[in-house]
Amino acid sequence: MRRLALVCLLGAIVLAGTARPASAQCVMCKAALTDSPEGRAINQTFNRAILLMLVAPYLVAGTLMATVFRRPLAAVLVRRLGPGRVRRLLELRLLARPAR
């Protein structure tokens, strides 16, 4: 599970890194920003704002889904592994953290 999350995260980083900055703009926005000197000055900031607005709903939906399905997923984990084994895994994980 942890490996799958890591692979998905790395894939998202690679895809985000290969995207062209201007690909976030529609044709009319790009024309408006490249025609004037002021538009050219704020072009990069505008691209980042568009990408942020694109990512934000997915973050909210993902957080909501994780919150809603947290207990059912934990129940399945306990049912499959057994309560004692889950407790031992959690204790090992908590003990493995360095002291603050």
C-alpha cells in the first residue's frame, strides 16, 4: 500500500514536471497575456494560479474520501489481520518514531 502511494506520488511529480507552463492557459487568456507588457510580466504567476485552481478540488475530494472511508478500511484491516496483530503493528510503528 505504501509502495503504491509512493509510485503514484512519483508519477504525479514526473507528469507535473513535464507539463509545459503555457498548457494551463486557454487560447484567449494566452493571447491577452502575451499581447501586453504587463501581461507578459505576470504570465508565470497566472499559469501557477490556474494549476492551483485545477489541483485544489482534487485535494479537497481526496481528503473528504479519506475521512469518510477511514473507519471502514480500518475495520477491514482488523478483520483480515486480527485485532492483536494490528495492535502490534501500530505499537511497532509508534515505537519506531524518534523521540521529540
